Amino acid sequence: MKYSYFPGCTLHTQTKNFNDSIKSTSAILDIELEELKDWQCCGAVYPLTTDSAMGLVSPYRSLQKAHECGNNLVTVCSACYNVLKRTNLTVANDGEIRTKLSNYMDVDEYAGESKVLHLLEAMRENNGFGIIKEKTINPLKGLKVAPYYGCLLLRPSKELKFDDPENPTIFEEFIKSIGAVAVDFPNRIECCGAYVSITSQRKVKGASESILKSASNREADIIITSCPLCYHNLAKEQERLEKDDYTFKPIPILYFTQLLALALGLEVESCGFESNKIDARPILKSKGLIYRGDA
Amino acid sequence: MKKIGVFVCWCGLNISSTVDVGKASEELKNYPGVFYADDYKYLCSDPGQELIKKTIIDNKLEGIVVAACSPNMHESTFRAAAEAAGLNPYRVEITNIREQTSWVHSNKEDATIKAIQLIKATVEKVKKSEDLFPQQIPLTKKVLVIGGGISGMTVALEVAEAGYPVILVEKEPQIGGNMAKLSETFPTLDCASCILTPKTAEVGRHSNITLMTNSEVVESSGYFGNFTVKIKRKPTFVDWEKCIGCMLCQEKCPKKTNSDFEHGMGKRKAISVAFPQAIPYRPIINEKECIYFKTGKCKMCVKVCPVDCIEFEQLENIVEENIGAIVVASGYELLPKEKLSEYGQGKYADVIDGMQFERIASASGPTEGVIRRPSDGKIPQSIVFIQCAGSRDNQKDRPYCSKICCMYTAKHAMLYKHQVHDGTATVFYMDIRAGGKGYEEFVQRAIEDDHVLYLRGRVARVYEEDGKLVVLGVDTLSSEQVRIEADLVVLATAVIPSEKAKVLGQTLKVGTDAYGFFNEAHPKLRPVESMTKGVFLAGCAQAPRDIPETVSQATGAAAKVITMFSKNHLVSDPQVAKVNEKICVGCLQCEPICPYKAIEPETIEVRIGHTVEKRQVATINKGLCQGCGACSVACRSGAMNLSGFSNEQILEELKALCL
Amino acid sequence: MMTMTEKMREQVKELFVNNEIKLFIGFEKGFTKFSRIPAFAENYDEAKKMIIDEFETPFLAKYLIRELEEVAAGIVEKSERVAILTRGCDYLGIRRLIVDNIILRENIVIVGIPCDGLIDVKKANKLLGEEAREITIDEENVIAKGKTENKIISKAEVVLDRCRQCIMCEPKESDIMLAEKTANVKKNKDYSKIEEIEKMSAKERYEFWSRQFERCIRCFACRDACTACNCRKCIFDITEPEMLEKTVATSEQFMFHFIRAFHVAGRCSACGECERVCPVDIPLGLLNGKLRKDIEFLFNVEEAGIPSEIEPLGEFKLDDPDEW
Amino acid sequence: MSVKFKPNIICFACNWCSYTGADMAGTSRMKYPATIKIIRVPCSGRVNPTFIMKAYQKGADGVLIAGCHPGDCHYNSGNYFAKRRFLLATRFMNYIGIDAKRLRMEWISAAEGVKFARVMAEFSETISELGPNWRAREEV
């Protein structure tokens, strides 16, 4: 299955390990990701005002380009996913905005014919979890993984239709397919604080702290996420907690594809664990899931 | 050309002061087809009616026009007069020259011209009118009540008391419905079974009521006054005729199973009766759980039965009944907790719904009225009640208010506080809707006397931590987020129609709304009738409601049935649609338009020369049709027409008015 | 590669040999070189004269009523089947008849032809400047041979007006398909002519339509050709009630065309046959198209030309527009 | 000397709401022009678009269809079907050159005598301004 791939701004810079693990794992799973040429910022937030055409210019360009390539568009970052998918829906339903955008950009009109998928959705669509189960060489037995969804992936549910917004299961399915155990923790769909981190660390603190503690209370070994922004907020908060709260035991936070890479039997070195703020290798080692790799 | 008579009424000065009635009758005398025209002071008076009768007889008139007040006033009067004179009443038409002419215009000249034109148009309409005869529809004076809850029982008892036979069909093995499961009732806090048991007992022994429990209506045909229904009687595996209700079998049965009646809060035996006051007090074998049905061994019940009434080989059978009216009282259910993922999707044992709380609060329930939480039997020290769980929630596709939850939650909180004085009861609510006699006072009592904590706001999440349920919510009055650790959470889940309501609606050809509640014929004026003539509605089948309201509606439905049965036969209005089978092409594009589902395809045989041609045409069920005429517009060839307001009549009227 | 005509003959032979059909409806050469007329074959020999090409053809679906009405009515054995050459537009017509319970699907063998639009000979003649003597059609071009010179014209230029607005290039389902899908040229819904009329003043519109309707001789060819007009007895042939009077007057023509337009409102499949058969060239498509356009716009119907079980006028939505 | 034009307006009124509303206007002694003539039909859903066209042909200058408010139809859904037909008919008539202002649809309940009288006066005024309709009208 071939898709256009929209990495988003962090995947080539801050979170190379995410990008690399996506590339290496999707190749094994027969998901061909062709990076969109000249892609640009997704728009970062979906504009909620009614005369919001300007805010849609950027995502519209990406969508229109992907459509020209004739593929559905895959992205991994929750924020990009949220913006692109909602823009896609808007231009499909609102002819006026569509005409405005295409006239402004002087491109062919695009009416939302292509689909926007999160990588997890693309996997689900092609029985990816079944394939993962088949291709898993190194099942992560006994590893307790807390799946952190965040909010942008799930809401607004009527538009995104990603999963049940209150009780999503797609990560759990994924975790099961790589042989690990999913930890049910209550805060898995709460907001991490998102962009507020730019203006108010204090507000983000509360949000991220409760997520981390909630996962830690349920004795998770590892937290996985699919969003660089969530990752950033959680990791930042964890750094602070480590300093301030001696009772808190830090939990490695990984991108889900990193664990996938490990399960599919890729070299530990290629899983990008070294770039994570908290190294997951000691835990993985203690569980007997890797033998090499230093911490 | 027909001989038509025209009568212009003065209505004292009401008409004659603005319309020159004399001129009108003079001018009409010369109008083609008019054989007789005259004016009279008060046509609706006895001498006026006599005049009409006499003129019809003397002149052998074939149609008359009465130009007078609105047809809504005296159409029936004049039609009756004409009928007495031997003229078909549907050959009488009224011209409204009072409400719509003399009273609304002041210029006499204009008003007179208009009146004359209106009368001429009516004459044209009468020229095209036909003799119509009301059909006498035979009537079976027997009612079928579907649902044996409080509404169904009320209807059954009322109708039975009036002397008509009733068939009461209930899908469960016993009657009583949801009310039988309740602990105590608001706003009086008297015990539900104390007020219900006399009713169930009376239903059980009333000579006019045939009780068919453990049964379902599977098929229905016919129309009002004459329905034929098929009722499926599911096997009980016990010969209830022979059984004496000693319940030795229940005592000795080795197999325990979850009880539907207890909503997962308690157990019952594989052969058992749901509760001690059940009517009929006869046991039934749960086929899926019984050891004998599973393994072919056991037969303990057979061994202990003193009258030898266990029949493992019993089969379901279908009973056919002819009835005249149907009352749908199929009741309600609660939205499954599994639909509420923010409250744990049913995975926490101590998150229960309102009905489950009723069971554990009920003196005859599994805990004998002691409020214990299901997981470990502990008496909860803190209970959180969440109202509007699913109701008033577009995300759950239940935007409506379930109406009873505000009251029963207050009741639950009170019952709890009466038992556990030092416990805390917290209620999360959106609004408190306590409209009803003594209702608001009841809620206030809960708040003020029993110190139930009411927090205005929604609960975002419930999860389990360290054996406690953590409730995360918001108190919108103080704008603070609230975190409560509770031992038990009670969800006031949305009231939804009975699971089988939609299918039942299709079986009975009665419409349901988007949620499955039955549609009433008119939201204000005909709330107990359905769109299908002869089918009435009672209780929560139509919309969520509490016990007093249910009983009033059920009594209303019963009154409707009794009124219907008070006549010896039914008369149908002949001003209904008719099909010209010669022209009808059978495309049935009229069918979806009919709000009463009165149009059906029929295959007719037409003899043309030597060949017999079979073809499909539309037919009208005259018992169901109410004469709106929407179908006649959908018919391109004009095969579908409306008697009394036919295409011909309207066209002629139109042409005469346009001149 | 086998041409469609050859493939058709082969298939028809098989159908007749296996006794699957009693009749095959197709086309044969007409009275002039480029005209095509309906042909009916009761055995294979008769079918040999039939051809398939890209010249304008009449609409066949309506003949099914004549051939199959008795079968649908149950007078004749149900097993009798009729095969019919079916383009996308014919298919919509056949669906119309099935939805209206006039004929039964099981009695029809749909022999599908993919179609990219038919050639308008008049247009070719115009471009050539004279009456063409020979016209050959290939994949992309039409070569018209005149007295002296030949002209190569691109197909797009001479395709029939009605084909430009085609909503179904090939039958949605068929029993036999004579060729693979065609290029499936995406045709645009074109309501521009209707919009032009809408932009006129009321007076201009009335004068425009008066000019058109005054020509009408009320031959009822439009009705007879239309698959949506499938009544046993047409309202225009009924004298009681007299919806249409017999007077020859412009007002009566208005009446006639108004009634007919409303009788096919929500039922017209935009095949354009009414316009083709009109001897006085009244642009009937502009009447029916207006109703289709409004239905699509007002009632949120995606494609008003595709027959649905319930007509747009046979249902309603609570949020239908309120503005008139 | 010019004679003031008196329009001829046909009103189809549903028996349950609008016709009763017209009666209400009468019992309240409200005044409206005598140019309006009411045809009683059981339901606005009974009005065939052909009737409207016929009215123009036979000499009506304006046509008004009055029915129950949406949701109040005595037959539950008749007025919704009427609305669909009307939406099409009014646009179509306009399209063939008959001024859309000559056709009007109104929801008038049995209690709205005032509204009935007001609508009648308004509509009569509108038609008076438009003048007589000669389009699609039969030549006499």
C-alpha cells in the first residue's frame, strides 16, 4: 500500500528517531511512505473562527499536493493529523472556502477526495496489527506499556472518527500485537498541555504531572505516544519531577514505532533509544528484551 | 345537467348587512345547472332546515349549495337535513359567505360580487360531486394490550372493568414490568410492591383478562376494529395449568444463575420464579442454564414435583387472536452502561445504574434492602450519583431529557442517607427538573434534611484506584474541578425504549421516532393515539415518564378504547382516497407519501376479451386512510383521487373562481 | 481485437442458441447513411443486421414496456426474457421502469456498451461546410469526407450536446458487457444554459418560452419517448378531469409543458431523448434540467438523474429550506 | 379615467389550520380585501402544482397556499410534502416567466386570524402593484 507521507516539522530535526523508526518499520510492514515534496508546516492549529480561510492555506496546499500524487496522506504527529484531517473535511463540505483557497493559491480545486490517515489508522486499515503479530521476531513479553493518546488524536471525535474518544483501543491493539502488555491508566486521553507550554509552563505542569503519575501508579515500564508535542511536554515535566520529587521514578517515554522496531527484530542501535530523554534500554535489558546497548 | 338548489342565508344581519343576499339568489337562479335559488333569514333554524328538506323533495334536487356560515359550523347540520330529505349528504356543499366574506369586508358591492362568485364555484363543485356512503366497519370488541407493566395493567383493568375482554401480552414470564423492580417510589417513599401487588393480583384474577406472559406479538394484519394478531407463546417447560406453585423445584434446583430481574445484582435458580409476589406465580426453566438441557442429566425438578408438571419437550406455539384495538405499552429500558465509556464502559463492578440501585435498595432484593456495593458487599461510605448519564447528550445520540432521573436520584440519595447516616451522598446534576406535585419539595428535603450534596456540573471520568472509584468532575457554581473518592457510583442512565420497540412498530405498522419511542398522532391533541387508527399508546413506550403520568395516560388510552367499543360498529368517513384501477399503473410512488400506511400494492385480474390480465395496482385501506389527499398529488395519471375533494371538483371550483 | 459489433453478434448467438431470450433489441442502419433505427430480432439470423457504432441512436428502453409488460403482469410465463443493448443512459431508463414496477429486472438481459458520447452528424456537417458523404470514427477523431475535401475533427467537437452532460457512461450493472470500460471521460454537470435563462428578466424569460412553446404541435412525441412517462393512461389523454384542454393556444402549451415537467420532476434521467424526438426542436432539456438542478440544490440530492426507490417529491427532510 | 385594478387571488387553505384561521379572522371582524377567494382543501399536501398553473391560465393574478405550521399538520407530514412541491413549483414558474411574487406560501395556524388578515392584505397589495397577469393566461 502506497501513501504520501507528511512528516511535520519536528521529524527531521528534534525527533529524528521517530522518523527513522517509522521509515524502517513501515518498510517491513509493506506500507510504502513517499515523502511529500516541498511539504510545509501543517498549520499547527486548526482555526476555529468562521472566516478562517487564511489558516487553512498551509494544510490545503499539502492536501492538494498529496492528491496530485494520487495517494492518501499519512502523518504521525497528532497535531498535524488533527489539522490536516479537519481541513480535508472542511474543503470537502464547504465549496465556498475551497474556491477561495484555490483561487488564492492559484491551484486546481481540491475537494477532499483523498483521505488523511494517521499511521496507526493506515496500519489498522491494512490489517497491520495482524501483520505485525506475524512479523514480530522479538515479542516484548512482560513489558508493561502505557499507551498515551493525548487529545488531538481523538477529538473532535465526530470529525476525526479515529476511535472511541472516551475509550480508545487502537494503541492497545498495537501493544498486544508486539507481545507487550497494555497498562490501563486513567489519564491516557487527557491533554498534555499542548501549546500552552510556550506561554505557561505552570499550567502544563499540572496536566503532564497527572499523566505521568497516573501511569507510574499503574506500574508502567514505558509510556508510548505518537505525538512529538506530547512527548516534549511529558519529557520536560519528567525532568522537573526528577529534580523536585524524590519519590517519583522516571518512566521512559518512547514513540510507538521505536518499540515496533525492536519487536520486528531491528538492531537496537537503529531504534533510536539513545535520543530519548530517559533511556529505555536499562528497563528493556532488565526485562531481557535486549542484550546489547549501554545505558 | 344536475338539478341544483342554492340557499343563501341572511344570518339575520350578519350576512345580509354586507352581502346583498337577494341579488345573490336572483343571479344564481340564472346560473347553468341551478334549478332553484332562494334566500332565507336563518337557514340553520328549524324552519330553515325544513325549507331545505321540502325544497329538495318538491324539486327532486340532486345537489344543494348552502351559502351561509363556515362549514366548520353547520356543514353537518345541513348534510343531516339533506339526508333526511333523501339526498346523499355528500351532495351538499357549503359556501362560506359569513366568516370569509361578510365579516371581513365592508364594501357591500365587492362583498356581494365575491359572494356570488364563491357560490357559483361551489355550484360547480357540487356538479362534480358523487354519492358517497360511509362504510360500516364491523368491530371486534376485544383489546390487545402489549406490555404488562404498570401502564399495560392499568389499561387492561380499566377496559376489563368496562366489560370488554382484554388480552394482556407480556414478554417476561410475569407481569409487573419495571415497576416491580423498584424499591420505593417518589415523592412519597412508599414501597413499590405494596402499591403494585394489589394491581397485579387483580389482573391475574380478573375474569375479563386473558393473561399471556412469556409471549410476544409477532404478526399483525387488518385495520382498526378488525386486527388479527399472532402471538408467540414461548415455552416455559412447566405445565402452568397443573403447577400448584409449591416452588419445591426452585428450592431443590442445583443450578444458580444470574437473574435478569435482579439486573446482575442477584442470582436465581435455573428453574424459578423471578420474585415472590410474581403473577402468575409459576416457575419457568431457563433453557440456557438448566443442567438437563446442557447435559441431559439432573431432572431434580422432575423428581421433587408433586404434580408432575415439568415438560422438557414443550415447544413454542403461535396463537391467533381477532381483536378490535391495540394498546402499546411496551415500556422502557435503560441505556446500557457499556455505551458510556467515560464512566468505565461497564468494567467497574461498583459503577451501577439506577435500576441496579433499586434492586439493592429493595427490601425484597438480593441484599434484602441493605445497600451494599456489588464488588465486595461492603456498605459504601460515599456514593456519587451522576445524573444525565447519556441523556441530554448529543454525543450519545440521546439529546432528550429522560425526565424521571432527577426524582429517582433524589430518592436514591435519600434512601441511602436514611440507612447510612454518616455516609456522604453527592449528586452531579445539570439542572434539577422537579416539575410535579410535591416533587420540588421532595428534592429540597433531600438537600436540606438529608444533607445530600448537590453539585452542579458534569463528571468527566470515573476510574478505579486502590479499591476506590475516583470521580473527576467539575462544580460549575464554584468553577472548581472536583475529585471525589467514592465506594459506589450510580449512573442515572438515559431512558430508552424497549429493545424490541422498533420491530414491534414495524409489525403493527406504527411509526417510531429516531430513538424508537412510538409516535403519537398529534403531539398536543392526540397524545394517546398512534398514527395508525385503532392503535393506542400508553406509558414509556411513547416517551419517558413517571408512574403518575403513566397511569394517567394509560387511563386515557383505556377511555379511548372504551369509547371505540361503545358503538356496535365503526363508521368510516367516505371522504378518503380512491384508486381508479383502470388507470393505475402500479408504480406505487404514492406509497411512501401516505402517513397512515394505508396504500398497499394489490394484484388484480382484469378480463380483456379472452385473456385475463393480472397486474399490480395500488389499493387504499379505507379503514386506515384519513383523507389528506397527499397521494393524489403524487399520482401522475390521476388514478388516485380523493372523494369529496376530487381533482375534478377542485378544478371546476378553481375555474369558476378565476373567471 | 474484436469490434463491439462482432462481440455482440457472438453473444446474441449464444443467447439464442441457449434459448435464453425471445427477443433481442438493438440498432440497425436507418434510412440515411448515418441514421440508426431500432431493430428487433427474434432469432440469430435477424440479429445479423445489427450494428454498434458511435452515431446517434434512438433510445431503446421504452420498447421494453411493449415487450415485457405482459410478462411482468403475469399473463405470459415469467421465464421469457428480452436482451437489450444498453448504454449508461439506457440503463437509467431501464432502472426507471423497474423502480416504477412496470417491468421486472429478471426478464431483462442487459447487454452493456460503454460509451464516451455519440457523434452529432449535423455538427460534423457544419464544420465540414457541406453534407458529409463518408464519416469514419476512430479513437479520438472523426474524419468527415466531403465532395472535395476531408476534414479531421476531434471527437470532442462533434459529440452530441446531451452526451456532454452524461451522468452514466456505462450501465452500472449488466449481464453481459461488450467491452472494457472506456476512458471514462469525466463529464461536467453543465447547467450554464439554464443559468443563462435564470439571469434574464421575467419578461425575457416569458418571451423566450413563449417563442419555444408556440411552435409546439402537441404531438406528444416527448411523452412517448420518455421512460419516466410510463402511465397506463396519460393524464393528457383523459378528459375527466380535463387538466389539458384541446384548444390550440399558447397558454395551453404552457400548461402542457408545465404538467409534463412536473410529472417527470425527480424522475427525469437527463437522457435527452425528448429533445431529440421533438419535431420542432423545443429545448425540453432546459425545462427538465431546471427541475433537476433545483432538486439537487434544494433537497441535497447528489444526482437527481439516477432513479431512487423513493422520489425526491415522495419524501421530505425536516431541514428542507424555508426560503422561497 | 382609470379604473383601479382589482386583482383576482386564489387561496388554497388547509381545512385544519388556515381555513379555520380565516374563520378566526372573520369572527374577530378583521378586514381584508375582497380580492381573495378561498378554496378549502383537506391539507396543503392536497394542492397539486397543476392547480396553480391552471389558476394562472384561467385568469388568477396571484395564488396563495396556506397550510399548518411545520410540525402541526393534522396529517403529520402533508405540509412538508407541500413545501417540497412548492419550492420547486415557485422556482419553475419563475423560470418560465411567471413572476415568483405572484405565488406565495404561508403557514397560518387556526389561532392566527390576525396573521391571516395581514397576509391577505399584504399579498393583495403586492399583486395590485404587479398588475394583472397576462402570462400563460388563456386568450378570451
